[in-house]
Amino acid sequence: MLDTNKSLKSTNGDFFTSIHRITGNVKVSASGIIGLLNDKTRSTVPIEESYLSYINQPGAIADYRAVVYIAKTAFEVIALTKR
């Protein structure tokens, strides 16, 4: 897939729901992850190159997906890498 919008940057991070830990990349604009979460036109966050594991077994990868769409309301914690 070719990204034609050059203003988006990929940010690595860990995304925690009540059941899963998802490690992957999120494309964000200049407003960052806060802008993505506050965007009222989208109800999900696409996480690319996603590795999924259970909260009680964070070191054991349960699945890999090219893209996972998670509802914004499902996030408990988001841990991002430093710029």
C-alpha cells in the first residue's frame, strides 16, 4: 500500500486493552496521538504491523496481523516511544 499523504508519520507503541497488549505502528499527523484520539470523525485506530499478546502473558505473541482496528473506547493505556 502506497501512502500518498506525506504529512503522516509512523509512531511505534504498545496499546493496552483490558484483555490484550498490541505492539505496532500508528500513523499520526502533526497533532500526534492526541489528535488521532480526539478526531470525532473516526471511532477506531488502525494499528499496523501488529503483534498481539494477552495481558497475563505479555511476552508470548498470540497473533500477528498486518492491520488491527481497535475502538478508541477500548484503550486502557497507550505507551509510545520517545520522538
